[in-house]
Amino acid sequence: MSDELSHVDESGEARMVDVSAKAESARTARATGFIRMRPETLDAIVKAQVKKGDVLGVARIAGVMAAKKTADLIPLCHPLSLTHVGVELTADQGIPGVRAEATVSTLGRTGVEMEALMAVSVALLTVYDMAKALDRGMEISDISLAEKSGGVSGKYSRLDGTGSAPYPEPGSTKAY
């Protein structure tokens, strides 16, 4: 890792990184996260019994929209032409809650990690918004970059080579 901060100029001011000299490459990022809730809240979501409507469907679209608006919300992110945004929301009785996964791709000079993280974040916030009348105690957790590919830095996977995540899984008693 470089000792220099890429988003700070010589005078210490924040700046957007100039990527014009970088070669375009296919870039993909996948992020994950989840929202924990009471079992009866999850049941209402799965059975489409939430008064605001189709929670998972609306949250999926919100995640796609969020990926497309990332540069409007994160000050030093480059606006990107995305070639794919996929958001999956899965009910998981084991949490209990909803798992979110976003995959974002582009052909460009900078990565799409922030777009994938934004998609997961907003999708889960939308689940909270739509179901909060049933359960204000819901908790959004463990939003992280799962993997990315492309660019000079190449591939990254959150898995540490032994097949396990570097941080404990939700509900684990293993210390960080």
C-alpha cells in the first residue's frame, strides 16, 4: 500500500482522483449485508402482508437506483456508466431477516465497489422503511465488499484463502 493518500492533493485538500490515464477494463464488485428482524416481521414480508406493499420488490429497485446515484451521494466518487446492476434479497429464517447481495459491473477506468456497497445499503434501508411500522428494532448489519475484479489491483475476495471470512459470521461467538 502507498503511504500517500490518493484523495488528498499536495496541500492536504480533498480531491477526486484523476483516472484519465488509466486503461479501461471490465470491473465487477459484489457486496453483501443483512437486516435482522423479529420472526413475525419476516413472515409478514414473505407473505406480502406489509401495508406499504412488496417490500423485497421495492427494495430491489431501490438498490439498483442507489448504485446508479452513488456519485451524487459520495463526494469523491466518479460518475460511472454501469453495464449491470443486480440486487438479490433473500428471506433467511436463520437470522431471522433478509440477506442482500448486489453485483455491479462496468467497463471503465475505476471500480464499482462503492456502487455495490451503496446498492446493498439502500436496499436494506428500504426494507427497514417499509416494515418499520411492524418492527422498529430491526438492525442492519455486516455490509461489506465480498469480492471485486478488474483494474490494476486485480481480484479481491473477502475470503482469506482458508474458505472462511476474516470476520466472524453473524451470531458467532468468535472474537474479532
